[in-house]
Amino acid sequence: MFYTQHYSYAKYHTMIATHEVAWEQSIVARMKGLLKIGNKVWNDERQPSYPVNRIKNFVGHFVTAYGNTAADRRRSRAELWSKQSQFTLGFLYPQTDGRASLVCATTAAAKRAVAATDLRELQLNLHDQFGDDAGNITKFIEAGPEIKLAMETPASKLLTAKDSDDVNIDNGISFRLRLPYRKPTQLDVRLNGQALKPSATDGYEAWFADGFTQLHVNVPPAKTSKTGLYFITCGYEPDEFRPTGWMPPAAVQQRFATAIADASPATFTDVPYGDHFRQTMDVWLAESEEPTPLVFYLHGGGWSAQDKTDIHQHLDVRGFLDAGVSVASVNYRLLQDANAAEIQPPVQWPLSDAARALQFLRSKASQWKIDKARIGACGVSAGGCSSLWLAMHDDMAESNSDDLISRESTRLWCAAGKTPQTSLDPQQAREWIPNYEYGGRAFGFAGATRPDSFAPFLAARDALLPQIQRYSPIEHASEDDPRIFMEFPAQDKAPVLGERQSDPTHSAVSGLMLQRKLQALGVEADLRYPGDSQTGDSTMQQFLTKQLKRTDLK
């Protein structure tokens, strides 16, 4: 993705466009298309203009320009664009039918107020901000199922915000929420606890466009001078009943196994194990009078995409439950989250989250009837790499910590990976697979493509070696490691060290090298790929079920 018009937008406040391009002619064609559209009404707007009213967004929640005339919106846009870096957006999470919210903090005091550890503390902070009006926000929160306020900026950074960075808004500000219904009724829209009326200047507007009811809240200059925190809540009645929520197209349902997900609803959904909105998990508890084994799943996506729902594309959750095995699928902070917080190397956040989520689950063992000993980690691609890193890393428990969760062990009964990366050392990986080019972004090297980020990573390898070894699974292999299983279902030939691979990122060669090292240490390690002529477990599902149901020593 190339944001080709940012400069012209920032300087002239005329146009912003997003281009996903493969060659230069594509940019020209798209720009011609935008110019041809001209000042017509954009898909989700209600008045003519280029699509530049949106200034900043966070997961479908937007800061937009304020004003009823082109001149007013231009002044607002110019001001908000230059000040947006000091805005922090959020919403009550998870989102649900009949309820919508948006939060924007523009001052240090406002940011500290929303950096609450839980909803109760948030309510107390809001009372300090808004007095009795905060009671209406409290009623909204207490009436709903939301478990946290999800902010785009980590709480640690919000708490250290500086008063010198506060911004005043002189030309008004607007906000946009999207309701997933055509004609919702009984809208109760409030700003900082005060009810709003329909108004194009001081209240809200609503119209249906682009598949949503666009809910647009206008805050005039007179009000922006009195607050640095904008806490918008909206209650409404949907105009139709959807027994399973919005249904994606059939092809998408098949690809993402949504029917399987609907057939096996989680016992607990979006359970938080940290402060960041990505630090959540879904948990399925098997019915049992005795503590049950647990499958601990980490999703793939290069530590920069996808989420915990992809478990249904790779594992049969119902099959585990029927076998008496509980399941947890974990979200973790992504590389881009770490980059935004200036964490180096960024890969430490997804890996440390994996360890923390595992410790959190062990802390719930008594309450959820989980056998602390029999936990098997697994994952796909980057999630598989994380699982192997956990399996081979020394115990990260901090026995003397004041944090009870940190005292829990991170050791595993077994671990499995589908197409995992077993080393993050670029030089080692290139020796194994000559056309390997993965891992640069995990260590903070940006690039439009993997080769672009891999080249500087390889060049800096010696300087980064201590960090690389710290987060590379194979570097932690030792004789006390649990049994390992790796499958590479798309491998198109026998893995041979030093040969180019059709999919170097997910090649069985990396699994072969880890298997050799573990077997030399006396650790059992299974490697499966098409045509391997082996018998026994051929999938993560089979391996985990058999190993977690064992009662003998490994």
C-alpha cells in the first residue's frame, strides 16, 4: 500500500487517496478516476466533495472535518490534519449490536483519564472529568457486555503524556461511527454524557451509505474549547434480527470456516490477559469433573496480521472438546503495535505476549479446571514459531514476583507447528535455504516487500546477533525440551539442506534442521510433509490429542 497523496493533502488540503499498485500506470489510472469523480458525493458522505473529510481513524471510528460549507471544512481539515498526531482514539470493546462508542483524547489529562486499568477505574476518572454527566456514561457501560476500553495507544504511553503537547481546536471537530443496519431506531446519542439532538452544527446527523448507517457527531468551536476528551456513546435498536450476526459471502465463509466457528461457540470470548486491546483470548472448556489438558493456539500472519479466529481454519475445536481437551486461542500485540511504541526488536512483543497468555491461563487453572502440567502449544507459521520458542525456552516464571501471574511456569507438555519458522537468524536461514527472505520486519527493518526488509536485516545480522539468538527457537534447544511436532503440508519435494524452495518461508528444510538438533539432544521431534513415507500422526490435531491424553511420562 502506498499513500501517494499525503504530501499534497497535508500541504494543500485538497485530496487524499490510497493506492495499492503494481506498476506506475496503475497510479495514473486511479488518479484519472478520482479526478473524473470530481465534486460528486462520495460513497459514504452526504454532501459533494473529495473524500477528504476523514482525518484519522481507528478500527472503523473516525475523526472528521467540521463544517457545513466547503470553506468551513477546509479550515477544519487543515487544523485537524496538523494536530492529529496528538489525538488518541478508542472505543468500548468488544463492539456489539445496539451499542456503539468512540473516544478521542486530545490533552494529557484526557489521556491519563482513559488509561484506566479497568472499567470501574475508568468510570471514576470520567466523573472527575465530567461531574454528574458522567453518570450517563456509567449507565451505558453497566448496561452492556463490554469488558474494556480499547485505545490505539498503550496505557503506559498515555500515562506519560505531556501537558505541553495539548492541542486546542479552534474550528470545531466531528466524529464518525458506523452502525451495521439500514434503519436503526431509538438512537440515544450522547457526548460526554449529555444527550445530543439531530443537528448539522451542534448534535448528530445520520444517513445510510456504503452499507452502514453513518452516525456523524458535530462539535462546534464553542464546545471544543471546554474539553480535551470526547466520549461518545450511542444506543439504538436494530431494524432487523440477525441470529448469527452479519453473514459474509459464501466464499469467505468457506475460506475462514465461519460455520465451524458458529457450531463451537467459545465458553469465554475476548478474555483480557493484558491492557492492550489485542491482548485477549477465546477459551473453550471441555466438560469434565477432573482438570483437563489444554491446547494453546497462537495464530499466524507474520506477527503482523490475522487474529485468534483463524484457529478454525487449522484445528477442529469440537474434536478436542469431545476428546476431553480444552482449547484457548490467543490474540497478541502485532509488530506494528510494537513499532508504534518504539519497541526494539518489535518481535519481543508478540513473543512475550505468548508467554504472558500462557501464564495467565495457568493462573486460571483452578477456576477453569485446567491441568497445569498438560498444556500443548501450537500455531501456524509465525504462531508455530512462537509455540516452538515457548517450548524450548527456559522457564520464564518469576518466582518472587509481586505479580501472581508472572510466577506461573511457561514450560509445556508438548508443542506443534504447521509451517513454522525454526530460526530467525538470517545468515543461518540463508545457509539452509538460499532464497530465504523472511524476518526483517520482526527486527524493525521496514520495506515494501520481504526482500526489501531482509537485505538490511542480513547486513546488520552480526550487530543484532544477541537479540536474534534471544528470540530464535532453535537457539534455545536443550535436552529437557518437550516432544515437538512439525508439519509442512504444502512442501512439494523432499527437504534438502542448501536447495532453493518454492516457499522458503514455510519450507520443511527449517523443520529438518530443528529436528536434527533436537534428536542429537535426545528430544523426540516429528517432521511430516507429503511423501515422507512415514506412519503415525500426520497433523497437529492428531499429535496434540494423543500427547495431551497421555498419562505416562514424556
